[in-house]
Amino acid sequence: MPPVVAAPRERSSERVEAVVLEAPRRYTRRSFERPDVGDDGALVRVAACGLCGTDHEQYTGVLPTGFAFVPGHETVGLIEEIGELATERWGVRAGDRVAVEVFQSCRSCEPCARGEYRRCVRHGLGDMYGYIPADKKPGLWGGYATHQYLGPDAIVHRVDPALDPIVATLFNPLGAGIRWGVTVPGTQPGDVVAVLGPGIRGLAALVAAREAGAAFVMVTGYGANDQSRLEIAHRFGADLTVDVTTADPAAELKATTGGLADIVVDVTAKAPAALGQAISTARPGGTIVMAGTRGSAETPGFWPDMIVFKELRILGALGVDAPAYRAALDLLASGRYPFADLPRRIVGLDGIEDLVRTMAGEGDGPPPMHGVLTP
């Protein structure tokens, strides 16, 4: 069963280019041999790879690695070569545009059988695309490359060929918004929803809540750098936006709606005070989804007794699943929201370090709403 290729090519001397993070703050351009995909793998020609907080946390060393790897876990590209077994498994063929999930699944362990493949016994959180050692053959395990290798346990989704691949990279954050903002808390039509954090995942949670029929959605931000993002949130359907440096979100929500939130979705990053804000913004009996990380043990304004007094349900959410990714790709293809018009910065392989530094807050201006690599 030979692999199916998109077009004939001379393979013997072909090389593949990638950017490797060798150590914190040290990217290196490397050339890899074009891998043999065999019967059970595939090779994707990367069209675009989205960036998120994980990318700059890897770069700065906040997420320690101890090994060199090709980053990038929001890949959209074209299947250039694929084995016959892989074609049967994934339902895609050479020439199809696909989105690659960050997690892998053995499809046989108990977590995978439950649909919780981010806890896969074989792979789990320590063996994700964009976070696999470069010395593990064939080394092309991330999207910061002209090509990305897909092993047998990869999960891919076909992308509408009419959808711009740059916009399609939003499948990851939008899938997160759908899972964190709707699936996990069980958001229902008529609910009042508060989204803490106006970044791309906060915007995605806003859109997901709107699609679920939420009656009112508030989005919060922090300071001058978030003002433009709060304006974008209004264009995506937010009923109320609040700068928490100048106003109390719970008080603003109550003054506007007469009550508090049925669902609070916290997607903030390194915002220790957000937990206290989530507690105060939720109504008695409400649900809080914590999907952002504090980066600190300190939680100013958090009074644990309020969880008891208000009988709150607090849920942690990590990662996305296949149903949310499929829903995200369908929603992006529908064009119902102006995702194509988001302010974004697009770079090639040679510009990745400057973009990642800017996203880490080390640039001259605020980070872009959407950062994308097009190798």
C-alpha cells in the first residue's frame, strides 16, 4: 500500500525547513530530511500556523522544556502525501486542506474511549504537537515549518477549501470558546454570560455564547491595551464591555441587567484578581468556568466562603475536543462573524521571533489580536 502523493516529486535530496526552539529565547533555523510517511502517516504542507500564549511562554521559558523542538500547534495546511491506512482513518486524501489538533489519541485507552484524549495514556499533555523533541524522528512535529509530519495517532479535520487558511487557524481558539463557553458550563438560551478577558479566546467565548442563544453577554478587559479589544467585542455582539481598572464588573452588570451572570467564563492570563471578580459576578447558583491560568498563588479579592454562600459551581477547563473543533470550522466557514477582519500580524519563518516577543509583551506596541505564521 504505497502512500498517495499530491503530485510526482524527486524525493532523494529534498529538505524541509523549520524553526527550532533550542532553549528559552533561542530559535534556530534547521533543515530536516523530508520524511517517509509510510502507510500510516502523512505530511502536511503548512499554509498557516496560529500563535497563542503557549508559544510565547515556551519562548520565554515560562513553560520549561529541557529539549529542542519545533513549536506551533494551530496548523492548517494541505495534505501533500498520505499513507493508505491514514487515508482510511482520517477520511482525507492528498490535496485536502486540514486543521491539525494539538493532542494525539491512541484511540484505545480508557481516557480516549471516554473522549478525553487530552489525557491519553500513550500521549497526554506531554506529547502534543508543537511540543515534541526534535530528535524524535522525523522531528517535524510542529507548525513552525514548511511541512509538518502526522503520525498514526494524529487527529485532523477537513477545512472548507473556500476558507482562507489564515482565518482557518482560528479553529483552535474558537473551538476553545465553544467548549469553555458553552459545552462545559451547559450554557442555555436566555442565559446571562460574563466573559473575563478580551483576547482571542474571550472573543471566541463571546461568539459561542451568542450562538448558544445567550440573552446578554458582558466582556471585561484591563487597561488601555484592552480598549481596542473591547471595541472589537462590541462588533462581535457584546452587550456590555467593562474595563476592570475603572469599574466593578459585577456592579456594572447588575446595573445594566438587574442581576448577575448565570455563566462566568474566565479566560484571563496572569490576572490573579480575576478569580475574585468571577465569584462576585456570578449569581447565586451560577457556574464559573476557569480556563485561564493565574500564574500566581495570590488571588486578591477572592473570599472562598462566597463559593458556599452563593452555592457556586466552579469548573476547570483545559483544551478542546473534536466536536468543538468541527463546530468552530463550520462557524468560520459560515462567515457570520467578521473573523477575517480581526487585526492580525502575519510573518514568515524569519519573522517569528519578533512576533513571539511582541505577543509576550516585549514589543514596542500592544500584542496583536491574532498572530499567524505563514512559512
